[in-house]
Amino acid sequence: MNFLLEATTATGGFPVSLGLVASIGFVAAAVLGSIAWYNSKRPVGWKDKERPDIVPNVDGSEG
């Protein structure tokens, strides 16, 4: 924890390293979330197709 205390701002407040980790983590979460959202879409031409029987329905409406 000493490295966080040594890398504080000139006013002695918020640790710079903690701010960097939070910023990089936010950007990484946004990028990875966007990639996952984009990949979850159905391919072109499959929008009106029936779901195969082998794929389970996970929306919770059945059961």
C-alpha cells in the first residue's frame, strides 16, 4: 500500500495510481462490453428465422 501513498497528487488527496487503474478499468469494461453486445446480435439474414430446437430458451417466459 505504500506505493499508493507515494503517488499522490500535489494537494495530498487522491492517489494518482488509483485514478489510472479506475480509468483504464472503465475503458476496458466499455470496450469489452461493446464487443460482447455487438457479437450477441444475429447474423444478417437470420433475423426472421426460427430458433433451432437444440438451443434452449433462456428468457424465463417458459417454465
